Amino acid sequence: MAARKTAASSTSTEQTPAPKEPEAPESEPTTDGPTTEEPPAPEAPEAPELETATNVRTGETVVTPRPTLEAAYVDALRRERAGYVTYGRTDRVAAVDAELERWGATAETD
């Protein structure tokens, strides 16, 4: 028996590579013109002293003072100390008192 030879026909399943887009030429910085420097960054605005909030249900506007980070930390230390006093943890009270002293505050509200 004779072997059959089949001609492989070109089908549409063969993929042809897509044409490559030309690359943009790399540009080197020029030094023969005026150089532009970035403007300085704007200074960060200071935190407002008052914070405004609006009640969604009633529409009432409430203005409250915004404490500084240091004041908030001292207030938290005082609340922590009050809890230790309540439960008789004198060792922790002494540690909180030392931290308050380091911050220049007392256990009582200023």
C-alpha cells in the first residue's frame, strides 16, 4: 500500500505577530535653555482650634474645642490613673504619676 501524502494547507488558526509600534526616541535633558525649578511646597495649615460638626438627624451644629495631641495624651493618662486608683493598683499609679511629671502635668486637671 502506498502512503498517502497530504499537503498541509495554511489555515486561519496560525497567528501572525502584530506589527510593533515604533518606540518614542528617548529625550535627554537639555541644558541650553532656562531651567525650571519646582515651586516650594505650601506650608501645612495649622489645625483649627475649634471643630464643627452637624447632627444629621436634627441639623444642629455643634462647635467643640479641638485639643492638642499633648493635651489629649495627658487627659488619657489621667483617666488611666483614675482606673488604677479605683482598683488599688498603687504600683501602676506611681508609674502614671511619673509619666505625668515627665510631661509637666499633675494628676489633677489643670
